[in-house]
Amino acid sequence: MRAEIVSVGDELLKGQRVNTNAAFMAAALAGIGVPVGRVVACSDGEEDIAAVFAESLERADMVLVTGGLGPTRDDRTKQAVQQLLGRGLELSEEAFANLTARLDQRGIEMTATLRDQAMVIEGSHVIVNTKGTAAGMILCCPDRFQNHYLVLMPGVPSEMKAMMELTVLPWFAALSDTVIRHTPIKTLGIGETTLAEMIVDIEDALPAGTTLAYLPHAAGVTLMISSIGQEREVVERDNCMVVDAIALRAGKCIYATSEVSLEATIGAMLATRGLTVAVAESCTGGLVASRLTDVPGSSSYFLQGFVVYSNQAKERTLGVPEEVIDRFGAVSEEVARAMAVGCLEKSGADFALSTTGIAGPSGGSLEKPVGTLCLAIAKKTSGILYSKTLRMHGDRELNKLRFSEAVLRELWECLQQD
């Protein structure tokens, strides 16, 4: 089976919303062996919706749709399907009972507009909305569309996810005879071109049904190894063989071969060894602390964070000597080192990280342009104090992200050698 995803909503085309629904659905479908051939966003116009649905149903065995099922005038998905398939609407008793219960629970009176949320396309299999009011539908589209399936779900992410997990995935898993395995290889400290040159012979000899994709992002490169076939054992074997070969070749640059973040990887390393960390941040404004504490269970290893943006805060809070700032400037390895030492002393952590830099768009100079980062790491037990200056290229938001990634990468490398 092959799928296409259609996301309905003018807000997606105007850049007012990011289409996170499509990413979730594509990953979920891969888990049941259904590859996605295309993702489309279309306007709220009834004619546009019908045209996109028709085009997708001609090609794909199943078309998953989010959006346009709400009670307002711009929600036109059901009307478009009626036009396309020539079917009417009918009241779903199951959906109506669910709607009534949800409204009673919230003390809201049933109205004609709300009742429409329980109206479904004739002949559809109803997907009960356990997180909202609009019913979802699975429709088999015979004749013109060769019995291909059209799946309609709300655009609210929590409602769509519940429908996918409780109804849609089990329904189509029984119809799929394909196995798909995706394995990410997450790297640090290496560019896309260098990485490609390092594994060119492995890429040239990929097994049939296996592909390799380079996914560069703001902080590094992820390789995605994808294998597809009918026999699970063969798919798993081929995928693992490629992952193992790349890990052997580029192992020093790889921090994970699963969907785990750098901060979660670092957290696991710290927790396993019973180590703790604290941070002192200037240019990253608390982003490093935020990323480390995004990980569940981080309280076992993250002790404290200091955001010392001004020179006075660096002096008063961390004891950075005024003369060091005057002599070398706030953005300097000397100040970064003094911040790390002060953070270590104040927190009592095993590791202290510090960042000071120029995120932009102003504040740079010829000697220290926008994108300059000075970082330092201090370690309590050995007295190791390490610092480094890096240059980034991006806007303020991107530079802050890259700054945070850089200091976390240095901590990861420290832990690798520890």
C-alpha cells in the first residue's frame, strides 16, 4: 500500500502554522509498513479540496486528510467529499453520543451547529473523537477510485493523534503486507560533504530496497537509513548491516542510532555515571539549561543554571574578575573560563559549562563578528578547564541554537573521553 497526506487549511499556506500533523502521520504509517509518496497542503476552498483529493486518490491506496471538519464556515472538507463522491450526510449515533457526553461534561448546550459535528459522509466507518467533538471517517471510494481509501480527521494535533493510534493504524495495519525500517544515525562535528566522502563506498553498495538520505539541520547532520520489503527478517538484516558499516566508519562522530536527542544522550551518560552538571550562560540566555531539563529525569543530574547577561551579573553572581572583562572583553575565552570556574564553585557540580558570545544582529566587530561563541567546560574531580572559540553564521535565533549545540557537543566529547 502507498499513502498520500493532505493537510487542509489556509493557515498552512500562509505560513501561520507549521504542518506537524504530516510528520507524525508519515512516521506512524511507516511503522505499519505503509510508505508515504506525497504530502500536500491545500486551501480551504471547496473546489481546491475536491481537486486535490481526486488527484491523490487516483495514485494512492489511502489518502489521509487533516483539517476542515470543524463547525465554522471555512471548514469545507465534508462538503468537498460530498461533491467528489456524490454522497450525502447522515447522523452517526455513535458520534452524536460522544458529542453529547463531551458537551454535558463541559456544561455546553447542544446547538444545530455543534450537532453538525456528528454528521458524517454516507457509508463511512466512523472514527470516534476521544479528544474533541468532530467525528472522523474512513471511506472506501469504489468505481472511479478503485476502492482506494479516504481518511478524514480533524486538524487539531491531539485529536488526530488519538484517532491514528486508536483506529486508523490498527485498521490499515491489517491490510499492509510491507515492512519498513527507518534508522537515524545522528552525527556531531562533521559536515555533510565530509560525511558523504567518508561513506561513499557503503552508499554505492546499498542492498536492494535500502536507501540513505542526508538530513542536514541547524546543528549537524542526520543520516536516515530506510529499508523496505515483504520479509521482516530481510529488511531488519539489511538495515542493520548498513547502520553497522557506517558506525564502524564514522563512529567517533555518531552520538545516537535512534530517535534520541543530544541532550537526552548526554543525560543518560551523566545519570549512568552518577555525575552532575550546571551551566552559566550569557549569549544562550538559558537555552542550554532548558534543553538539558527538557529530558525527563534530568533532576538527577542537572543541579543549577545561571543566566548572567550583563558584565555586572558575571562579576556579582559568578565572581568573574572585573579586570578580566576589561582586558579581554566579555566575549572571550578568558571570561568563559572564569564563568565556568565560578559556576563550578557555586553549584558543586561535577561539570560546569559556560557560554558567552554575540548572537546578533548587532554587537559584532572585525575581531569578534556576529556569530562568535566562546565556551568553556570545567570539571571538578580533575581540575580540567577547557575553552574554545567558534564562529557561527546565521540570524540571532539560529546562532543561539548553534551555540547551545556547540557547548553540548563539547560536553558529549568530554564524557566520551572520561
